[in-house]
Amino acid sequence: MRSKIITISLGKKLLFIAIVLAGLSSCVNNSVATKNNSQAITKSNQAFKYESQVKYKNNYQKNPLFAQFIGTAIKKYKFNQAELDALFSQIKNRPDIIKLMNRQAEDRPWYKYKTYFLNQKRVRGGVRFWRKNAKLLAQAQEKFGVPAEIIVAIIGVETRYGQHMGRSRVLESLSTLAFDYPRRAKFFQSELHHFLILSREQKFKPLDIKGSFAGAMGVPQFIPSSYRRYSIDFNGDGKKDLFNSKADIIGSVGNYFHTFGWRRGQAIATRARVRGKKFKKLPTPKLKPYATLKKFKAFNVKPRYPSSRWASTRKAALLTLKQRRYSEYWFGFHNFYVITRYNHSTHYAMAVFQLSKRIKRARNKQIKRARAKSKSRAK
Ligand SMILES: [Ca+2]
């Protein structure tokens, strides 16, 4: 999630290796912070200086951002210094992650991007995943209104159905980005705090948890704040396990989209036909639907496949996808926008949408074949 191209974050299945570490679960959050004492906390954080007798394997001890981060973890989130030392002294700096983050910023054109996600292998994987988890997917679709094929496609695009959940230690990648990547330090410091708290809540051993180089975890690749906010315990065993529990994984993707306003039964996107150059005078395109189909029509942009489903009052965003020799136009509706809440990219959401269509078609074919087979056997 939120890593534009997942080509690099490939890893073997997560292994839980036991590493010596007293679980962070021992400190209970008992902060009932009033306004006054939270002000006091802010003040004392500024005064906090990081002092430790422990020898670190990295250079964080000298980093003022780190000192501040630890101060907040102790004062605001009630961790203790010995525990944090035990954790942070064992991790290494990862300059390679900074390189990956910078490379990631380049956006490939659609015709190159799509080949990675829209291929037979990923479609077949999706059909298999659906067949194996049909009941859970039907339950999630019923509860959250999100089509099963969209949940399957997200999981397919993110980790190839759980095969590549990333092999970076989340504590290492998030620390690198929090302390050695000034451009987004604030965001990643917050994610790192979330990661520590998540580990305490879910009784994870933080050094064992692996994920993408940007700190996304599990089969649906949730970053720590999303893991805490949007994941759910869909099988009711008391844990939110996005690494191993198919129920929690499927339910959490459904819940994520539900929380971001998915509209049950509504269209996601459709091809648009553009005539002339008038459309260039439309407002600057955004991901969020910004004009009605009626307005688009006035600029010579119409749905390519007329249908009674496309009411003229329906709002859409005009999307442009670069094919090798021409541009392809689409209307993205509200639910398309909701997919971009998983990863803020037109390409990403379009790959999910088109993959979902292909998986559904292939699954329907398979079901038909199976029925025909059992019929002919019955004869
Ligand atoms: Ca569970």
C-alpha cells in the first residue's frame, strides 16, 4: 500500500524467528492526559536528550531527530528507555532504502506499468485465490459492499496473493526513513511510533516483522497507522493478523474501502470518447470526480459505451492513460477515487480495476466449465 510500484519490495514469506526481546506488551498505556500535562509533556520532550550506555549498531544516538522521537515514545506513549535501547541498538542503517524511495518517484507510462500487473499469471493467481477463499470473500462483499474481485485484485497487485510481502525489517526501514530521509521524516516518525504501539497491541516482536522498504506489512501491505486504524479481526480470534489469517486479510481490505466511502453496487470506471480539443478547456483533472457527465458532454467527452447506467448527473473524473501511440480516456467514478485511497495513483487504481475485471471473467468461465463437466458426467 502507498508504494507506487511494488516491483522492488519482493520478499519470501514472513518468518517468525525468535529473537531475544522482552515484548513491548509489558508497558500498559495508562495515560489519561489532561490538556495541562500534555503541554508539560511537549516541553519536557524538547528538553529530552538521548543518553544511553548501550552501544548502537547505527548512528542514531547522535541524531537529534532520534532523541526527539525517543522522548515522545517515552513521555507520550509510555515506552521505557531500556526497551527502546534493546530494539533500536540492534538495527542497521539502510541507505539502500533511500535510493529505492527516490527511484520510486519516477512514474512509468501506463503501457509499461500495466504489463507488470495485467498478465495471465496474475489473473490465474487471482482465480485460484478466489476459489480457495470464496466463502470469506462472499462474507466480506456482503458486509462491506465491496466486490470480491476488487478485494482479490488488491491482494494480487500488492503482494501477488501473499507471495511477496517484503523482506525488509520494518523497524529498520521505518527508522531509516524517519531519521535519514528529511523530505518525509515527519510522516515516517509518526509511522514508526504507530509501529511500536501496533507491536505492543498485537504482541508482535518488532524486530521480527518484515515488510516493504516503505514499511507496508502483510498480505494487503498496510502501513502501521492503517494497520491500527483499518484492519479488523474478521475471524474473531482476538488478533488482527494480516500476515497469516485469510479472514483478517480479506475483511480488512473490505473494511478499508468501506471506511473510505465505497458505494455498494456502483460503477467504478468506464471508457470515454473524446472529440476535438475542446476537452482541454475542462478544469485541471483530479482523482476526485469533479464534473457531471452532462458537463463533460458539453466539452465533447462522452461514455464510449452508452448505457442507462450513466445518468447525466453522475460525477466523474477524466483520466488519461498513455498508450504507446495514443492516449486512452476514461471516466473514473466515485468508487475509482476510493481505490486511489489505497494508493494515490491513477495507474494503481486502473490496474486494480482492470485486473479485477479479468479475474472475474476468468472465474466465471471456470465455473461454467466445471458445471458443464459435472452435467456431462451426470448423463
Ligand atoms: Ca483474527
